Amino acid sequence: MKKGTYRRILLLALLLIISLLFVDCAKKEAAATKEGEAKAAAAKKQLEIFSWWTAGGEATGLAEMFKIYTSKYPDVEIINATVAGGAGQNAKAVLATRMQGGDPPDSFQVHAGHELIDTWVVAGKMEPITSIFKENNTIDAYPKGVIDIISYKDEIYSVPVNIHRSNVLWYNKEIFAKNKLQPPKTTNEFLAVSKKLAAAGVTPLALGDNGIWASTHLFESVLLSAMGPEKYKGLWNGGTPWDGPDVKKAIQSFIQILGFTNTDHAALSWDAAAQYVVDGKAAMTIMGDWVDGYYTSKGLTPDKEYGWAPSPGTEGAFIMLSDSFGLPKGAPHSEEAINWLKVCASKEGQDAFNPKKGSIPSRTDGDPSLYNAYLQSAMKDFKTNNVVPSVAHGAAAGEGWVTDFNDVMTILVTEKNVDKAVEGFVKAAQKAIK
């Protein structure tokens, strides 16, 4: 081999060795950088809150609680992880993927009660947070009915930040005054008032059930009226039979009530039905107290253009639903999440959130001066009434049972067959209660 050729080969080999060494060093440097960034991210204090509160009063209320948290823990970066659309259904789908994939947020919005318990608590995906309630006797600020709804096997699993009331009858004050009527207190009174209104050419009850949940919402008030709070609560734990006389009576009453609703109910949403009342197209509607928020957003004044009362036959009982937050197992920033839950459970946090949201605190010591006339009345009733859970909004039953319940309601509204409805409710209960 010629000497020049040998030198060239040697030089190429040397260059190759140097290149390989450079690549190896670059890889090590990149790996070290990546590891350093990961450690820095892990060390950085963050709090990811997952919800579907993207607009309006609910988003404003959430921001108010964030302000309180930041004032207490200024070194924590809050990640507001919201998913819009589907009235929370889109968010629930994203959450399910994350929870099942071992990637939980630090805390997430969920309807208090069986929506959380049957989905994530029973599956072992949530940490009990009873200790938060026991600190400084915080638990004493909550009605026993609320504690029962958010508990499973003697442990509490979520902090309810608000309370909405389901069993409310809203009515047009001008129509009632013109026809010399008072809000009906019983189902029989409701039917009598409805006959008078119909004779006067007024649609008695506005219903907007293009989402069948609105009919379920109406029916839970009728169920409560037919059997009272204790038997109503027994429906959800097997203590009250679904094929008993009280349920049949409720279905019969519901069918009678449907006869006094607007013919286009299947084409309307709940808020369109509420609008019928203030427009004078209907005299009443039975819907949750977000109607008050809807009316005030339209510039209406409680007890001026519109009035309210417990839905017929339910005075002394309070069908509740609530948004709450819990602590997932494996939350990346569990200490920050626990501090978030303490803000959610506090009087300060709830009084900042609820006036914006248009709901009342889940605590009974909220400041009434911060709330309008309707919400003050709801706060008063919440302190003294028998609190029972809503099925339409996930407090009384898990998502699977609610879905089956809604399917039965779809058939009931269409066919108005008592026996077929009873059969459907029995099957749904047997499937859910094991």
C-alpha cells in the first residue's frame, strides 16, 4: 500500500472516531438537559384544575376562587384545564381517558354524589378527603343530607362548592295576579290551577325537553311529592320498591301534568321554556334554580316579573345537586390539590364563587347579603329542609342508572303507559343496585 493512501485511510478513521465521540457527547448533553428540565418541572409548584366551566358566571366564579388560592399560595402556577361543550359531556369523556390512562389532573369538577362515587370512587381512583372536613370542625357547617350524599363507606370523597335546587316552580306574577291565583302547594292544587289557566287561554306549564333530562327533572319533583323525602331517598338504595303504589301514583300524576304543557315541548330547551314564562306564553315552569340566573341575566328582578315556590307537594324538602371537586389517586401535585380543596370548602371560597355562579354555598354559614332575593330564600330553606339528591343531575344515581332512567322517561313521555314505565324503572334499578 502506498504511503499516501495509508495516511488518507488513517486520517478518515481518525475523523470518524472524532465524529462518533462528538455525537455521543451531544447525546449525553441532550439527555442531561432533558433530565434537568424534567427535574425543574417536577420541582415547580403547579395546580391543574379540570372543569367544563368555560363561560359566564361559572367561569367568573371559578376565577374568583383562583384569586383566593393565589393570595394564599402565590408560588403555585394554576393551570385552568377547561373543556367546553356538551354541557359537561365532552369534559367527562376527556377526563375518563385521562383517569383510565393514569394521567389524572390534580382535581376535577364532578357532580357530587353517585356520579363521582359510582364512576371513580368504587373503581379505587379517588382518595378520601374526610380529614379536610374534620379540620376546625368544618364538617359542622354542612347539613347531614349533604355529607351523606358525598360519602361512601364512612369516608367523604369530594367538596361541594355550591348547591342548586331542583324542585322549584317559577311563575309569571302578572298572569297569576290577573287570574287571581296563588302558587299551587300540592299536585291537586296544581291541576286545579292549570285547568283555570287553560280555560283562560294560557298554557299552564312550560316544558323544554329536547334533552330528555328536563322531563326527568320534572318527574323527580313529582316522585318526591307522591312519597315524601324518606321514601324518595329509598328509591336509590333499594329501600323503596319501584313497583309500589307511590311510584305508580307519581307516574299517573306526571301523565296528568304533561297534559297541561306546551305542545312544542320536544322542540324546546329548558331556557326556551323559561322564556315562555316571562314572555307570557306560559304561566309556570318547573326547573332548577339556574332559571333565576337566566332571568337576572335578562335584566329581570326576582319577585317582580317572576315569582317562585317549591314545586307542588315538595315544601319542606330540598332536591339538591352540586358541583364538587375531589382528589384523584396519583395526582401529580397532591399537596397543592389538598390546599385547593380547603379553599373550596371554606366560607371565603364559596361566598366568592356562588354569587357569580348564581347558586348558594354548600355551607350553611354563607353571607346572605351577597345574594339576591331568590338565593337568600334558597339559603334559608337549605338550612332547615330535608335535603334529598337529584337523579336528573347525578346526585342520587350513577351515570349508567341515569342513562337507563332517561331512556324510560323518553318512552313514558311519548306513550304515557304507566305499567310499561314501572317495568322500565324496576329493570333499571335492579341493574344498578347490586
